[in-house]
Amino acid sequence: TDPLKALSLHATVNSGIPAYAPLFSYKTSSGWEPLTKTSFMSRCNDIWVQNGFPSMPGHAFHIGGTTELLLQGINPDVITVQGRWTSRAFLDYWRRVESVLPLFISSSVNINRLQHVDATMSAFVRRHNIPQI
């Protein structure tokens, strides 16, 4: 979807909220509230469950973002800094992707790109002397 259109719609739906309010504030029956992680995840999970999907924890967005950046070819060292990954959890999640990713990839994905990501991750593990599982 178009992020600019989404922001425009948000501004339209929530017009009348004071200019000093945080960007992602929204109207409520008693005025307005800033969007919090708790209210965001509650709303997301309400929508997902109503549509037959499981509820998800907030860190699923972090994991999904990491996976997307890796698939775009971003250097894993950059991703660890950008995502503020301070532990090897980043690699634990990536290693699990091998079993999950095929469920979500269509036949239109370039296999050479996936092989490149695999080679990049293997080089990252070797460069940082991380033991193989």
C-alpha cells in the first residue's frame, strides 16, 4: 500500500487532534490518545484473529523487518546495528527462516537472490566466528 496515502487518511480521520499531539494519536470517545505499542498490537491482533490468523507478539514485526532487509540484500552487519540487535538472537531467528520462508515465497522469487542471501549470512557467521548450530 501507499504509505503517503495512509498518512493522509490518518490525518483526515483524526483531524481535530491538537497539533502538539504525537503523530500517531487517534480520536477516542473521550478526546484523543497517543498510539501505544499495547493499543497497536491489541488492534492488530483483533483484526488477525477475526480473520482466522493467530495473534502475534510485537517482536514479530522486528523479526519480519530483519528478514525483509536480509532478502533485500542489506549487509547483516548493518541490520544488527539498525535493528539494535545486541545478541545472537538475530541469527537464531534467521536460522529458523529456512524452515518458515518456503511457506511464504511464491514461485516468482529469484532463486539466485535467495542463494545470495544464504551465502551472505554464511559469510557473516564465519566473519564473526559464530559456531554453527
